[in-house]
Amino acid sequence: MKSQSSRRRFLKFSLAGVIGMTLGGKTLMRPVQAADIPHLTEDDPQAAALKYVHKSPYEDRNCSNCVLLQGNKGDEWRPCQLFPGKLVSASGWCSAWAG
Ligand code: SF4
């Protein structure tokens, strides 16, 4: 009798473990969403060094037409190769702008 009870308990904990790993894995495997990435601030030391601003002072130069901008066209905030881990404004600009 005791071994049947132990077996049942083992199976119960194993099942709970598999469910936990599956749900936990799903959470950990979730792709990074743009909403999870912080926006670059103008007073960030690297941004300030490159004179980054959220609104470009030029009519024809901004992040959305810079070759260093990444991400989805049309998104207001997108990744830039110069500022890994942060999003820049598509309307922004910095002194490294490259057309
Ligand atoms: S390099 Fe500068 S101008 Fe170009 S996308 Fe990045 S922040 Fe914008």
C-alpha cells in the first residue's frame, strides 16, 4: 500500500513539475516586445554625447530615414544600432545620422 501511495505522490509532483516547466518556459520564451524596451532619453550620457533629440531640428533628416534605424517601418519608437537596448523616436535625430 505504501509504495502505491508513494508512486501516486511521485506522479502528482512530476505532473506539477511538467506543467510548471511548460508554463514557465512559455513565459521565458516570450519574444521581446517593443513595449518591454525602454525609450532612450535625451539626457542619457551616450545620447547627449551624440546630441540625440526626440524631435529632429532638420526637415529632411530624422531617425526614420537614417540607415542605422531598425525595427518596423511606421512604429513611433524603434531600435537603433547605436543605442542597443533602447528605442529611439522615429522623429528623432542625432549627430551620427546617416542617409
Ligand atoms: S543613428 Fe541617430 S539619427 Fe540614426 S537612427 Fe540612430 S539615433 Fe536616429
